[in-house]
Amino acid sequence: MKKGLKFLFLAIFIFVFNVYGEGDAFTGVSKSVSRKNLNLYGGRVEALAIASNGNLYAAVGAPNGIFCSSDGASSWSAPPAGSDFGNVIDLAVGSDPNTVYFIGGIKLYKTDDGCQTFSEIVPSSGVSNFDQSIAFAHNVLLVAFRDGTLYKSSDNGATLVNVTVSSSVSRILDIAPSPVSGEFYVLVSESGAVKIYKSSDSGDTWSAVTTDLSCNDCNKLGVSPSDSSVLVVTGIDKVYISTDSGATFKDVSPSGAANTAISFVGSRIYVGSLYTEDNGSTFTDLNSTVTSKDSSLWGPIVQDPSNSSILYIGSLRGVAKSEDSGSTFTDSVEGMVGVTVSSIAQSTDKDTVYLAATGGLAKSTDFTSGPTWTYPIDVTGSGDTPTAVFLPDPSTPNTVLVAVFNGIYRSTDGGSTFSAATISSSNFGGRDNVMAFAKTSDGTLYAAHLNSDNNTGGVLVSSDGGVSWSDFSLPNSAPANDIVAVGDTLLVGVGTENSSDSTSRGIYRWDGSSWTQLSGDFDGHLIQDLDVAKSDSNIVYAVSGDGTSAGVFKSTDGGATFSEVGSSDLPTDAWYRAVGIDPSDADVVYVASGRPAANGVIYKSSDGGNSWSKFADTLVDEVPKAMVIDGPLMGSATGLNSFEELKCIAKAKKKKRKVVVTVKRGGKVVSDLSSLGFSKAKVILKRKGGSKLKKKLKKKGRAVFKNLQSGTYKAICRWTDSEGSKVKVKSKKRAKL
């Protein structure tokens, strides 16, 4: 399992809480499940805009990832309860500073009140399939559609008109307004080439400006708001600038142009954090000129329209603010929920927690009482995102291993300093990433890695606590997604979506002397995740799913053989991404599915996989990565979350001949179920072999049954959620009088 500790429940997914009586889109209760975000604030900013009144709007590339600030980034407001927008990549401010348009997943949304309420804008066809590019200028809204056309609105989204740029355009990559009235440019993919088209009539008709940019990786376009003749096109490590309205372009690509975001501030053209004041002859990294910053500056960047000394920029953590014309920057991310957590490690006493997250490592030393976070910890000094974190000995959490792009780093002082491990393997390099760690019973460490560029991977081994690593000769250089240890046996789940090669899919097993590619119901499957039961190491689960194959597989012999379970209850077309086993009960298992442009589902089995039921839905575009149980916890593109099922508790008061029934969340009585959006709350109390009584749950969250006969009583708590669904929760323990 891709995690640092086998008795946590970590899942890279988010619940859809359409039933909110409290909280926002990331905190609340749905039916009988309560969810709380644990305040790891921030996110990778994909788009940043500032309105004429100073309102800020940020898209963080996560589900429900639209955040708004009306106080200069001191705080950010999240979407309201019940929102389910999908990933938000691009946005545009309308003619009113409180109006923002954005693409969520494949749908178009709008707010007219500064992010208090939202509405969907639907084409007349009734079918939404928008791409992630949008622009508003000259009182015209232009939005890319995934068939290579545009939709245009001249009435603030009230109506949409479909526009064809060219019949041979397969995709609109980006849209950029010019300062000239009615003028727009689009960057397109056409007949295998990247080209630019221009409109001078507010998007009604288009003509080609370039025939071929000779940059097939370019995907961003910008036009200077102060000089319509200056166009900028970018891609990874690519920057092209035109000073003649796109007639010709010059390749001015600087080194290190990893962020393609284009911004214009004063006389500067920004590409990420790199800026030029001479149309690309020279570039300077803003990070090298500031006197202080909380985290690395990344881009994009905007300037306050009423105070030129105030700047906002996407940073390693989220958004950073400068009030001195860019001399110093301070991260301002309170309330911004968009940090993707891909791995977790927790100490034995549960107080120390490490998270591998976008932007860096996160650490808490007061997890059980807080938590508060130190984040981001820049492991490499270059702002690289960790992919896995692991505690070789959870009882001594000062020693921690962190996998970062093409490397493994080790700290012995709780993350204050890191040293790069030595990796001696010709099979590891280039764009390889370690996805998971494991430790066998003899103390040997292993790391599973993959290179998605060439569909290869392998396993590394360390016998010195992670100081040095060497190749462990996984057959066929199979791309490894996960690795678990059962005693001294290893199980490795392999596969990528880009390869159907049978030797690169399935499960490999190391028995202590040799590798074997197992054969069974999962043949040809992309194995996404594995988990070993803490209470019984003979029980192992594996899950698969990639659009061509899907399944949940169980082993009862420590991973020697597997058979499919749940085929009668679980859908066969789901993309199962993660599995987690209850640490105290191996019969309780969760699996999570998820794929782009759709809601995922979490399923639960309480009988060892024989039968399954839906536990919760996940958000649109939410793709789970890993699962473990303790609490439980949930890591996702919205940081770290805890969730708990509401419990119906029946307690006997023998001397008073009564039974008190309460609904509890996290060990505390829910004093008012209506505050959670519930209605018609009542309790049914059944005496074994006898009568059945009913009472309403009072506002204090209690139902008291008095003057009862001797016997054993079971309680059933019932309520109706705000969608009209009836919820029933039974008490697990009986009250005896």
C-alpha cells in the first residue's frame, strides 16, 4: 500500500457532501458520514485574477478548486456546501468585479456575487463538454469546447453561440484577449501543428496568423495588455515571443521555464516566476531578486489595480503577497483547500505525522490535539513535490524517508535537514518516481518506482536504513505502483494506462529467493494498490482499474494466490484506485474508485469481501490514490481530512429502569441533528423478543425511554436528510436492563 504506516486509513478522494447543515464544500455531514478538513491550507495555483475592486480569484486545479478573497488574500472563501464542480484550472473575471466565470471539470459555471452562490451555464444543446480555457474581454465571453470549437456569449452568459475557428482545428489550447476592442487570439492544435488564429470581430470570425509555431508542446498564449503587437507562447521549457502581432516569433526559451503561466505586470513579461523586460533577450528569476519569501515563487502573478506596489503570485504553498513592489513576499493561504496529499506516515504515538504533498513535505507534531502544520518543507531546495513518505521505525519519527522526483532523501532530525540517498541502479533515472516504500521483517527497506514516460519501473533495496539503494531486479522492468511486505515476502502491483503488455501488468511476488509474476483473475490488470491486514497478515487485497480492466482481489494465503471478490455487487467498469483494511478487523474493507469527469464511489464490505455496499460518493474529477484506516483519515486534492460515521448509542440506566439513546460523532453527542441538515429524527427501541417503542430525538440529541421491563434493547436511529433520503443507523451494542 502506498503509505508510510499500515494502520491509518488514507484515501486520495473527497466525499460529496450534498447534505450540509454546516460547513462548506469540504466540511460537513452526508447521511451518516461526518467529514472534517484538517486545515492543511494552500494549493498549486493554475490561474489567478484580480478584479477592478481588488477582489482576488484563484483556481487551484482541484475539485471545487475556486477560491475567492475580498480582503487582500488575508482569507480565502471556499465554495458553499453542496458544490461539486470538478477540477478548476482556468477562470475569467466578468465586466462586474463580483462576476467570475470558470470551468469546473467539463462544465461552465458563474458567480455574480463574489463566490457566495454559483450557477451552471449550459449550451442550448444541453450537453456540456468544455475544455480548460476561458477568456472575458470587450463584454464578450469565449470558452473552449472539447471538439475544437468555441462558445461565445455577449450577454454575460445568458446565451451561448457556437463558433467554428476552422473546421480542421481539433483543440483550442488557449484563448487570449488583446487590448484592441473586439480582438482575440487563440492557440490551437490543427493537423498535427500548433497555430494561432485571430478574430477582430469579438470572436465571430477567425483567420490564421501563423501556419506552424514549430512547438508542438506549447499550450499557453498571452497578449500584452499595453501593446497588442506583443504575443507570448509557452510550453514546458519553451518561450516564443512575437513583436509584430504574431507574424513572426522568436524562440527565447530560458532554462528552467517549467511553469508555462504567462503574466504581464508593468513593463515585465512573466513566464512563471521568470521575467523579461527586453522581450526575451534576458530573463531573471523573481526568486533571486526578493529579499525574503515564505516559499518559492511560482506564478502566475497579478498587480493590484489601485496600488502598484501590491503584487500577488502563485507560490509553492499557494498565493504569496507583496506590499513593497516585490521585494518581499508572504504566503497568504488561510481557507484555501487545494493541497494534494499522496502519502502519509505517522508515529507510533500518533502525534507526529508527515504528508507527501504538492509543494513539499508537511509535518505536524500535535496531530492528536491539533493539528497544526509546518508546510511546505522543501526537501530538495528546488520546490519539487514529494511522491511518498515513510518512517522506517514509527517509534522514532525523527528518521524519515521522502521520495522526490528522481530521488530519495533521508532526514534524521525530523525534517529540519535532508541528505540525498545514493542510488546505484541503471534502471532508475530520468523521470523515475518512487511511489511506495516497504520494510520486511528483517529490517530491509524496499522502494517501488515507475517511469510513466516509457512505461518502465522496478524495485530498489536498501540494507542500511535508506542511506544507499541498489536495483532489486524486478523482472521485465515492470512499472511499479505499490509494494507491500508480508513477513519477508514482497508483493508489487504493476502497470500503466499506456501499456497493455502482459509482463507489465498484474502482481509480482518475491518469496525470499526469486521473483514470480503471479497468475490469476487479475491477469492483464493494472494493479493500482495493495494492502495487508494488520490483524491477519494472510489477508491481502489488491485493486485494479484503468478503463480496460477493473476488479477487487483477495488473498487468504499471504499473497501466494488471489481471487476476485465482489463481482456481484461491485461495478465492472469502475477505476478502482485504492484499498484499505480495518486494522482491528480484517473483514472490514474499503475500496475507492475514481476517474476524470465523473464521480467516484467508495464501497465497503463488512464480511471479508463477500458482499459490498456503497459507503459514499466522491467529487467529480476526484481520483483516489491510497487508503488506510485509523480514525479514519483521508488525504486528497483538498489536503487531509478526517471522517467518521455517526453512531447510534444505547446506554442502560439499570437503577432507573431506563435506556438513553444518543447520536454521537467522534465520541461526542450531536446535540441538534437539524444543524446537520437532518429532519424527522427519531429512535426506535426494540426489546429482544418483545415490544417496540418510538420517540423523537430531542434538541439535546437524546431520546429517553423510561419504566422499561427487564431485557436486552437495541436502538435504531432514523432521520431524513435534506435530499429526502431516509437514513437508518443501528446501535452496535445492546443495552441490558
